[in-house]
Amino acid sequence: MSDPMEAVRRLLDLRHRGRVDDLPATLMEVAPLLDADQVAVLLVDYEQVRLCPLHGSRPTAQEQPIEGTVAGDTFCSARILPEPEEDGVRMWLPLLHGAERLGVLLARLKSEPDDRHRHDLRTIATLVAELIASRRHYGDAVERTKRRLPMQLAAEIVWNQLPPLTFAADETVVTAVLEPAYDVGGDAFDYAANGDLLHVALFDTVGHGIRASALTTLTLNTYRNARRAGMTLTDTYRSIDKWIRAQHPGSFVTAVLAELDTTSGRYRRICAGHPAELLLRGNTALPVPPAPSALPLGLGHMVQRDPGVTEQQLQPGDALVFYTDGITEARDRDGNLFGLDQLRSFMVETVRSGSPAAETMRRLIHTIVSYERGELRDDATAAMLQWRPERPEPPSESDSPAP
């Protein structure tokens, strides 16, 4: 008997006493309450190439490649999509925690749902995503599901330091990707939204392995400490530079430390020995302030002057793309660099196609991996910031002043 509210109540019970491991069995228990024969969770793997049944799911929940499947189309588009079968229909629903794409929810039904039934399924998907996000750190079920290969210790350290890959608020989106997913050690990113100010940083640490991940950890946490203390960009640069020099003498980190006023579109950044970001406006890549504007972090003491803080006024709809040199220095079989021109063309064409920001970054990193035939020579990281402020609605006739 259909009773979606009872399904919600049973799932809510997991908030206080449940583990993520309990979710597959609970979903199967509540499936009849949703007029479904099966309800299952599939999470995206670290490389974002497959959707994998949550650890503990029944064998009937099968892995789905992202490319060429309805489940994958649901993940990429964040839209509910039906997949007809001989004896019914499989409904695929995106699992979104905020703007972060966790995977998809499968509901196997006897017929395609009406609007009310579809709304109930969407509510369940939203609740399931919240449960996964809130309970995932109390066990290893999510991590065991997302990993298709053993993860190297350096990568384990870095991934545990990072925020979710995607964040959105008030039509402003930040999203990032990292590869190689199981062996990354020297690249990292961070962001924080504090009132109208959005902080974004991208780091590329010298070296590889454990030593690089230790330097990355120090850099990330020093950046956060300075940001949370309310330091300016200049003082943040100085703080990170000081601690790298003290704890890892001779090492350095290239970085972009940026701030965006999401109300006015005023963008400020320090480019510390790092490649300049791309600025996309409409179907065009525009010039940005010169880079670098400062020496890499850890080497700032070699000059007496302050790091250069550059500014740019963004327009609604603009997008900024940050990247490490592992993107532009990827090489094909003949040794040809992927290069800045090819990156610029890829970004313009993909954004023009209407691809969401997170999907654009996923496609970019897979293009880079394919360009190097699946074996990256260096960590490759990219992040995208889209500024799309809400436009005020024009006043209605009733709001207009009387003549």
C-alpha cells in the first residue's frame, strides 16, 4: 500500500541510530510504500566514470557506466529520467547534497509515475542524499563504494582535506576536479562562502607522494587559518609563505588566492607563481590581469615588495577557470602539449553547449586523461567559478508609484 510519509519516517529514523550500511536494507523495506519493487543507491566513483551500488546493496542493483546509460545521463544532467523495461520502468533520480552530485537513486516501478508520485520520489532522493552526507563519516561504506582501485596514502591524506567538489549559493557555483584520483598528492583546492565574499584557492605543490601531501596539508590549513582570522589576501599570502619556509625549507607551492564579492562582481586575486586563470564571457575567452603577481608560496621572502593583488570587474554570467600545469602540460602520444589554446577552446565550446559547471569539469578532466592515454605524468586539477547573480524582478504595475 502506498504511504510515502511512512517511508520518510522510516528513513528519518536513520538520522539518529543508523549507519550508511543500513540504508540499502531500509530502502528495500520502504520500496512497497513507494509503489516500487526496488529502491537502490548508486554512488559515483572517484574518477567519475561509473555509478556503483552502495556497499551492502543486493546483487540486483548493478553498476552503471556514466557514458551511454540513462543512469549516467541522470547524473550528468541532474534531471529525473525514466528507463522503460518490459515489465515496468526504472526511474533514475539524481542524488544531490546541495549542488554536490553524489550519485543516483534507482526506483523500479510497474509504470511511469504521475506528477505526485514523481514528487514523492524526489523527496525520498533528497532525504537519502542528506542521510549519506550526514552519516558517511561514521563508517567506511561510502568510501568503499566510491573506490574502484586501492588509494595511495598520499591521495588519502589530500582527499580527506578537501571540501565537497561542488558548491552553489545564490546562483554562484564553484566546482573542481582532481586526477589521478587514487594517486594525487600535490594539488589541492579550497573555497568558503562568508556573507557576500566567496574565497577560492588552488594549490600546486612541488614534488609527489607523502612529502608533497604533507606540504599540501600544511598549505591548506594555513590558508584556512588565515581566512578564518579575517586576514587580507596579502596577509594570507605572507602567513602561508612563512609557515612553508619554516616547516619545509626549500619547498614551494604555486597558488591562486582569490576573492569574489558575489554582490558587486569585484574579483581580486594573488597569483603566486601560478598560470593565469581563464575568463569566459559568453562564447569568448577574455584577457585577465597578468600573472604571476607574486613568487610561489615559500619563496616570497626572496623579494622585499608585497605580493601583487590584481582586480577585475566581472559581469553577470562570467566564469573563471583555474588550473594547474598538469592540465596544459598533458602530452599526447607524439609529445604534443594539450596547451592553453586547446584548453581555452574546450572550455568555450563546452560552456556554449549549456553543460552545467560540474559536468564541464568532469568532461575536462576525462579529456586530459584520454589525451595522455590514461597515464597522467603530473597531477591535473581544475576549478570553475561561475558568477550568475540573481537579477531583481521588475516592479509590477501594483508596485509602481501612482502618477
